[in-house]
Amino acid sequence: MRKSETLASAERTLADHSPDTRTGFAALVRLHQSMVFSIALHFLADRPAAEELAQDVFLQLHANLPNLKSEDHVKFWLRKVTAHRCIDHKRRRKLPQVSIEEIAEPSAPTRSVDPLLQRKLRQVIASLPEKPRLVMILRYQEDMEPEEIAEALAMPVATVRSHLQRSLALLREKVSRSIGEVTI
Amino acid sequence: MTDKNTNQVEHELKHALSRQEAPPDFADKMLARVGEQHSMSTVMSHSRWKVFTRPLIRWAAITATAASLAIGGIHYRNVQRERSKGEAAKQQLMLALRIAGSKLQLAKARVNEINATQAANR
């Protein structure tokens, strides 16, 4: 199914308020699965746990579909619920940290990237506290503006900006210490 | 750190945190779970109410409800009866205590009177 058809089918599902429409819901899942899965994966650094969490998010979406009005609303809702479920998951189960190296490398780089630096960055992100980690994931994975992140995570915009600044400073410090200032 | 370096870090970050593909069977698994949940809830809601459409079950349910109401009513009456008996016993006890108290007062007054007479004779 092409992306435009998928989107159209998903929008029909939303317009009809019919969560039992299998194809429509499947379209919604296919449209957003990589977003939800990636947020969970970058946050948990654990592929099976990320998949399970993503499935739980979509089950919740299925139950809440009649309350969601548009494609943007679904996207916002998914990001918000995934973020909150990530924090809940981490708090509920103090999981042993799986090595960040297990996370697959991105398949199609747009510009030349340093694999060593990429790995180090993912390690530092995984070591951040829960909220700054989520803020960084939503900012750099989802390209969300601080205002959007603030709305999704129910926190003041100033706090989001502060998390971003501090996390970036920490990243620069840690990465430059281990790889060398020349690299970045 | 220069702006160029900042941009480079942000570029590297975007790359490090780029979206990953979900497992290929993710959507199928998801739909299977939704299907399971849907059929489970349908079966539960059907089995919950459908059973009452059978005449025997319906009469059994009506009889059970009537029996529960009757037993409840009898129990309530018994409790009320016990309570009123208790109230009557309490009233009787209070009366007995009042009578005993007034008798004691009389006896005390009599003793005081005898003591006073004896003191006067001495």
C-alpha cells in the first residue's frame, strides 16, 4: 500500500469512528509504527521491550480511536502516550541496561556520519535521566519544537529548553572527552 | 564551540536518533492482538447475557433473586425483633437501677436519722 493510500485509509477510519475496520486500523499502525517503535527503542535501548511497549500503545490507540479526530491528533496522541508509557515502563521495571550497540545502525545515511560518534551519542543519550532523554528523542528523532514537546510531556517550555541545553552540553562534553574535540 | 560544530553535533544527533524500522511482522502481530482482544470481549459480553435467554436459567435466576429477597426480608425482620427486645431489656434495667437508687437514698437517710438521734441521747 502506498503512503498516500495508507493515509487516506487511516483518515477514513478516523472519520467513520470505526476502530473495528481492520484495514483502516492496519493503515494507522503501518503509518506510525516506526515512530512509536523508535521512540521506545531509543528510550529503552531494548528491542523486545520496545516492540512490546509499541504494541501496547497501539492497543490503547485502538480503544481510543473514536475520541481522535484527525491524523495530526493521532500523531500527537501517539507521541504523548508513547512518552508516558516509556517513563512508566522504566519506573515499573528497573530493567538491566542492554548494550546500546544492539541498536541497529540507520540504514540510509543522508550525509557522511561517524559510526564511532553515533554509537557514543546513543550511549550518552541512554545514560540521560528519563525526562531529558525523552526531550532529546522527541527533538532529534521527531523534529518536534520545544513548544510541542512541552505540550506532549506536560511540562513548561522553559524546562524543555533547559533540558535540551543541558543535555547538549553534556553530550558535547562526554563525546569530546572520549573521541576528541577535533571530531566534532 | 562554533556554530558549525553545534550544527555538526545536531546533525550527528539526528542521525543517531533517526527512526528505526519496526519489525516486519509488527502490524500483523498488532492486528492479531486486537482481534484476540475483540473476540474475547465479544465472547465475554455474549456469554454474560446470552445465558439468561434460556427459560430454565431465566426461571432459576428469578427464583434465586426472589429467594434472596425473601431471606433478606426475614433476616431484616429478625434483626429488628432482636433490636426491639434489646431496647425493652435496656428500659427494664434502667428502671430497676432507678428503683434501687431511690431505695438506697431512703436507707441512707434512715441511717443518718438514727445516727443523729443516738448522738443527741449521748
